[in-house]
Amino acid sequence: MVFKAIILILLLAIAISMATALFGLMKNDPDSNRTVKALTVRISLSIILLIFIMLGYLTGLITPNTVNF
């Protein structure tokens, strides 16, 4: 359960980082690196999330849904 909560927190952090980048773009300040920093954080969080999901799958903490048709 804690593992899934960490994944949800990472997803929320990615969404917040995307919103920060959007507001940085809308502000239109040519000397600001706010957008670049926010997108760098988003990419880093996405890589961490991918690693967490792969580790969860490999250790059995996350199991795929099997649908029988």
C-alpha cells in the first residue's frame, strides 16, 4: 500500500511540475529559467516513477490485471 502511495505522490509531483512549467511559459520572462528547471524536474520524476514501477513489478508489489475474455 505504501508503494502505491509513493507512485501516486510521484504522479502528483509530475503534474505540479507541468503546471509550474506552464505558468513559467505564460509569464513570458526572457531571463527566467523557470520553465527549463520545471521540465527538468518533471523528466527526473518521470524516470524515478518508471524505475519504481519496474521495481514494483519485478518484486511482486504490483501485479498486472488479468482479464479473461
